Amino acid sequence: MNNLFNLTGKVAIVTGASSGLGADAARAYAEYGASVALLARRKDKLDNVVKEIENNGGKALAVQCDVANEDSVKAAIDEVMKHFGQIDILLNNAGVATAGSVENMSVEAWDKVMDINVKGIFLMSKYVVPHMRDRKYGKIVNIASINAIIADKDPSLFRHSYNTSKAAVRGLTMGMAASYMQDNITVNSIGPGLFESEMTENTLFKHEPFLRAYNAISPAGRPGKKGELNGTIIYLSSDASSYVTSQHILVEGGIAIV
């Protein structure tokens, strides 16, 4: 029986791949046989992850890219196509979070979150989907958040722009899924709970009252560990999920159970 999770011969793009969950996903794609294009704004950090993948026998390419800038995205996709000749998988992972409620957040802070978390997925998909349609094959996985469906109650942790942007990711995922399944392109989203990453390590993980409360109400009793998101990412990026589209899979240790 063929291994449905085997990604040999596939090319995956990972945005926000310079650290944290994005870098972990890039390593996982390489472990399952895919060639990986790592995109982020910090090229030096990308180079370190690429070197690690290559040292383990994988194929990888570092491409500097600002997902909120159309010219930057277009140039990045052109570079990936020139280097690998195809794009089979797109993991839209790049994201930011800014604290604040609608009362005290600046328009500039709001726009930054929307530009990266929502516009970034729009732009990446805009320039990747045509290549997938040409080959009648594609896997798009959008990283949303548990905060697309639940919100923090602690005023010090209000992140209204983040809640809004991640709910928008869910809506965009459904719209794209309905449009592109006929082209054999599946589009799904993942809603991680709390994982340690560059985004959270200096904020939520240092907010001890929040962390204690999170662990107390989570059936798992803890945040997610390094690598625990990779199984879902590989599943949605492989032929194991060939008839799965528009789904939103929560990876959150049960904290959303009501």
C-alpha cells in the first residue's frame, strides 16, 4: 500500500518559516520528502533553517519575502518557480498578534495585523493558485487560531485585531475551498491553541496568571509542545486528505470543549 503521507516529489512553501512553528513545519515537510521553500523577512534566520534541512539530506531554499507586499510576494513566487519548477503545497503560517481592544488600539497597529494575517494569505494564494490550477493539484493550509472562535477574557490579554484576523482566515479558507476543489486543490485551516513560539514566548508564556489559568481549564493541562502541530499539517498537505477541504481542525488539547 502506498504511503499516503509521503511527500516525495512535492514542493512546499512555508511562510513565516524563520522560527517557531513555521521552521518546525519546514523541517517536517523535508522529513516527509518534500522540497521546501522557506519564506520570511529575515533572510539570515531562514538560511540557518535551510542549512539544517540540507545537512539532514533535504532540499530547501530561503527566499526573503514580506507577505503583506504584493511586489515582494510576486518576486518570491517567481524565484520558487525558477528554482523548483512547481508548487504543490502552500502553508500560510506568517502571522502577528498585537495586544489591545478596539478602544485603545491604533489604526496602524490594527492594519499591521490585518495586512500580515489576512492580506498575506490573500497575496500568497493569489500568486500560487494559478500554478496549482495549471497542474490540477494543490494543498493550501492556512494557520488560523483557537482565537478565531474563542477570546481571552483577561483585559490585559485583549487582542481584538488578532481575533478578527483569524476569523477572517477561516472565512477565506471556506471561500477558496468552494472555488478550487474542482481543480483538485484542497484548502483547509488549522486552529492551534497555545504553543510556545516567537510570538508567545515573551508575552503569554511570561504571563504567569494566564498560563496557570490556561493549564487549569485545558483538559491537557498544558500548552502544545514543539512538533505537536506537524502531524495535522502533514495530513492536510498530503494525499491522505485528498477528499478533505474547507475544514478547520483545532489542535488545542481540548480547551475549546464546551
